[in-house]
Amino acid sequence: MLSADYTIYSPLKVDDMDSPIADTVPHTSGLGFVNGAFMKYGKGRIVVFADGAAFTAQLEGIKSKKRGMNNLTAKNNAQFLLNIIHWLDGILESEKW
């Protein structure tokens, strides 16, 4: 569950996502929103996330701006994804990823 530290943006066009994002782009607090969920279902397990970008390694634009797992501020994303995979395959039983 997200805290008030998160802001959810609703851009109307691609140009609205320039960095830094302008205050004119529609947005709301992330407080109380859920970005992902997991559960056991029957004999299986399910994990669902609102956005898969954190689980990809991307380079954007001519200057190859780092996104997803490539972003230096996202250094825990690869381990987080590995933990999810191991929870799904049963290697990791703890639900404290």
C-alpha cells in the first residue's frame, strides 16, 4: 500500500511526462492506493502489479536515460523481482519480500 510520499500522475499526453513533471499535470496523492498484490489461490499463487516497468531494464532516448531496473535509484528492484519469482515457485515461503 502506498503512503502519502507517492504521487500518482495522470498525463494527458506523452510530453506531460517530461522530467521533472510539471505541476500542471493532473495528479493525486498515492495514500491508500495499492501498487501490487499477492495471494495464494487454490494450489497456486498469484502476484499482480499495476505497472511492470520496475521489472524491466530500459534505456530511453538518444542519451539512453536509465529506466526500470537500470535506474540508479531502483537498486533493489532486481532482488525484489527475484524474491517474487521464488515466492511464486515455492522456493521462498516467507511473504516478507
